[in-house]
Amino acid sequence: MSTKRDAVIIGGGHNGLVTAFYLAKAGLKPLVLERRHVVGGAAVTEEFHPGFKCPALAHSTGPLRPEIVRDMQLERHGLETIPSQASVTTLGDDGQALALSSDIAKSCAAIAAFSKKDAEKFAEFHRVLQSLAQAIGPLMNETPPSIDEPSKSDLWNLLKTGRRIRGLGERDMYRLMRWVPMPVADLVGEWFESELLRATIAARALFGTYLGTASLGSSAVLLLRAASDPHPIGSAPVPRGGVGALTQALAAAATAAGAEIRTGANVASIAVEDGEAKSVLLASGEEISAGLIASNADPRRTFLGLVGPTHLDPSFVVKLQNYRSTGCVAKVNLALAGLPAFIALKSSGNGSSALAGRIHIGPTLEYLERAFDDAKYGALSRHPILEVAIPSVADSSLAPAGKHVMSVYVQFAPYKLKTGDWNSQREALGDAVVQTLAKHAPDISSLILHRQVITPLDLEQTYGLTGGHIFHGELSLDQLFTMRPLLGWARYRTPIPGLYLCGCGTHPGDGLTGASGRNAAREILKDWKTSRMD
């Protein structure tokens, strides 16, 4: 059976839903095909134990670009963000805790207990990030310029970017140029003397990447994230109902605009005829013809899996095979009989507010780097970096009365293991996380009612993330902006006419911002309008 559609979008993750909305708003009738039973991709809230619901993967937003929130009117479609001053609390091995909030003055007061010099420098560091974000932030909403044949629009955007950078002033302009290739350990080491503060800021640059604190270009990731949120450690807004409530609102907005969404629709291949993308073939045998196809799947899965190398130039295939998308993040979700008692939070008197935000375990730069060292040699970190959230503290709908859910990001957990495989190492991963938590909250083991362990292999097999990479590809200097995913193919178009990319494997490619989906939709609509005029 074959049907015809204006546009087909492969994958119902947040970027696919954003793309669908903008295409529908322009008059197209896009069809979103999601292979799982629920839309959202890596941003879903699911029940993992009777009565316990947790953000399966992501537990906070990017944040979503304000233009998208405005255009899609997400509040009208059920999105409610939980207000919170809590941001991140870093636990030290000595029973100390550093609590940083979205309020810079309060953060500086907390830092002053460790270093008065750092408290002063933190406010300045925030000012610098704000300044740099004003210069580079607009790039997140722009299509990378053509390298071979830049258009007048490309040249104009580059000119505006150059003017914004010059407008920084000599000192901040120098900082921007110097910071981009720097290891983040050197950057935070120049600014701060407190290890807890250094580690907290450095960890933001490492999250989801195959980079250590000493890796060249790790500061570029910090700048990329600051472009969307200039707070030094990020604000991480949380929707009521978990991050899945965000993607449900995106889906509702896209549907209201005229898009159709089908779940349980597994795309097996993209049919290419006479060099052009013509249709998609579902695993069920159904074929759907389309005027255009946008893939929210990662680049390797799209080209090497759905299209197939036979339809691509051999040089393109070789470059894509060398596109790095080997993940290093795992996830552990816990159903708890009650709130754990963290030693450092109890002694600091900051327990209640800290539990409503994020808790960071990774107290020093050396700790962060040693966690990466294990992964470099194909082993699960013996002392992993953990980002912990207990979303049920602020949102009681996620767990039965008096009980809680804990969401734990685990880094580093390499997709490729030197010894064994993830099916045999699953419980070892869960044990390492619980043991690390127990050093700071000794009662955690007695509170666990159920444990869900999501390995990098699960990220690939269940969530469709090739190599288990949550950002569809490494966020490294040679895979950003005009080189994401490949040099010459960073403008959301592909070597196959009629086929586009709209996922995180395109610029800017970081987190739940929706920028990739919005940018891709703009370029798709340019081509669509041109074709209608021909």
C-alpha cells in the first residue's frame, strides 16, 4: 500500500516536532513517523515501576529557544515550568557542599564561604559569559554559511557576527578567540581557586561528550551551551510532569498547526529514485511517498542505515564513517521509598532546596579527568561523574505519596567496552552508581524499591541513537557549526535532493533547545517555495 504526503519527518523527537510545526504553519501537511509508542525521543517521561514515573533520559530542558516557545504557544498546549531558584549543588568528599542558584548574588554568597576571591570572580565570569552569549548566541538561530559559494545572506550574517564580536571590546574578543580551543581545566583554573567551583563549571562542558577536562576544545562546548544560557552552570528549567511534558506540548502544538503524528511507525528505509528521495518504507511494508523527507535520526543512521551507501558518493560515505558518534553516557532511574539523607546537605542546612535542583557528584578536576581516563581505555568509570535529580520533590505527581524518583546521569560509560558487553555489565553499572551515591547518602541502598539501568547500548537499540550518543554526534571543534555533520553539508540539506536533516546532528546540535529543528524547517521552506515558483 502506498500513500502520498507533502512531507514526511522521520522521528518524533523534539527537533522533529519543531520542524513539523513550522512546516505545517507554512501550509504543508507533514506526517511525523515515530517508531516508539510515544513521541519525544530522548525527552520522555515514562513509568518504570508501578506508580513511579521518571524522565527516562533527559531530566531538564536545553532550555528551549524562546522563539520556539513563543511561536508554538506551548503554555496553551499544557506546558508548565516549575519555578525554582535551585540550580546545582556540588557535593564534596569532605562533607562540604557548594550550592549555586540562578540568583548570582546568592551564588556569590555561597562561594564566599570557600573563597572570597572566587565570589568576586564568579560575578565577573557571569558577566563575561553574558557578553559572549550576546555575540555568538544569534548564531544558534542561523544556518551555517556555504563554504564554497556563500550567498549574499551568508555574507551579511557573517558581517553581523563580525560586528557583534568586535563590539565585545578588545578584552572579551580576545577571551572568545582564546577560549574556543582551550581545555576547560585551564579555563576554570585561571579564573577560580576552589576545586568545588572549578569542577562544577567544568562538568557543564563535559556533559554528554567524549571529552575530559584536559581535552582541547572542551571550553568550546561550555561556550556553545552559554550561547543558549549564559549562567555559568546553566539554569536547567524543569516542566511539570517531567521533560516528557515538554515534548507532549510540542506534539500538541504541531498537531494543532496541521501536522499528523503516527507512533509505532518504524521507518525501515528511504527510497531513492533517479538520485532523489521519493518515499519511505515502513517495517510493516507500507510505503509513503513524499514531496520531501526530513530525518530527525542521527546522520549515520540516516545515511548508512536508511538510505544506504550505494546511493551516496564514496568520499561522502568515508567521511560519514569517520563522523564520531560514540556515546559515553548512561542513565539510572531509581524508585525510592523516601528521600535519601545526603551528609553534606544535612551539615550545610541546604537540604530541601538542593534536593529540588540538581546534585553534582564530581568534586574536583582530577576526579572528572580520572573518570574520563577509565572510559578512554574502554572501561566504566570506577568513580563516575553523576548528575542527580529528584524531580518528585517539586512534582509529586511522579511518585506515590511519600515516595520519590531519582534520575541519575552517569558519565563516563563508553559505548565500546574493552572487556565484556553491556548486557553483562548492566548490573555493574547500576552497582557503581549506587555505591557512588552511598558515599554521600549512606541510606540510599535501603530506600531503593526498583532500579532501571539504561546503558549506551540501550540508547542505541531502544532510542535509536547510533553509538549511544545523546547528541547524535560528538560536540568537538571539527564537528561544530560549518562542519556539523560534515564540511560542505551543514545547511540541513543532503547530497540527495528531497532529503533533509533536522536533528541534533546538525548545527547547533546541543541539548533540548529545538534550534536544529527550527533552522532546518526554515531551509526546507526556502526550497519548497522556490520549487513552487518554478
